[in-house]
Amino acid sequence: MRLILLLSAFLFTTGVFAQRVMLFEKLTSSRSERVYEGELLRFRMEGDKFWQEGYIREMRPDIQALVINDRYILLDEIDAVYRGSTIANRLGYGLITFGAGWSLFAALGYATDKIDSTNYSADDALVTATSVGVGYLLVKLLGRRKFRTNKYKRLRIVDLNF
């Protein structure tokens, strides 16, 4: 019993740190996604064509900035944040693999049996091209889940200490 009282007293007297959180807010939604200090963030700055990534070392709610890779990143300068891949990404890579496998097995089958009815035909090439093309388009167009900031979406750092 004394141990429980001692632990509860310890928990209530110590402050909880790292209560700063970055919110992904949408104007039309009351719910928001959260990112905490120490998590990996992949983002693109305004005007850049490449993605940067790094662990969030600190969040500064007073100036609305993140410390990533030992430099300050202002939230207003972030154009997009990578939030992960979608099911279309997996489906696209599956279609690309299917098309390559179809072509490989069709060519390998004709090379081993030399029967004219099983030769590599235009239908095999069409199945391969269609599958690889649709898979590539799925990966490129729908494969990434991004949060792009604009006048209806914003990033905000909130300090939840009380």
C-alpha cells in the first residue's frame, strides 16, 4: 500500500515534459493529425523540388518553427509534408511485378518448349505493357499521401503544458 501511495505521489508531483505537438489542421474538419517531438518528418520547402527529412528535435510554439537537422524550419515555409504511402502504391507495384512476371514466364516458356502455339505473342506484350503502365500511373499519381498547406489547411505547433 505504501508503494502505491509513493508512486502516485511521485507521478503527481513531477511535471510531464514534451507536451508540444504539431497539428495538421483542415478548415472543414474538427479532427487533426498529430506529430510529436522525436518523430521522423519528411517535408518539402516552398520552391524546392526535393524532399528533406529529419527527426524533430524541438518544437518552438512561440515562433511556430521546428528544429530539424540542427536548423530552424518555419512552418510557413513548408509546402508539403509526406504522410506515408497509400494502398494504390502497393497495388501499383503489384501490377508492375505482375506485368514483368507475365512477360518473363511467357518468354521463358517459349524458350524451353519451342512449340509455335506458345510463342511470345503480341497479346503477351500487350498484357505486360498495360499492367506495367497502369501500375506506374498508380504509383506516381496516387501512391503518396501528402499534406499540402494552403488557405484551407495549415500546420500549427501547440504547447499542451498546464
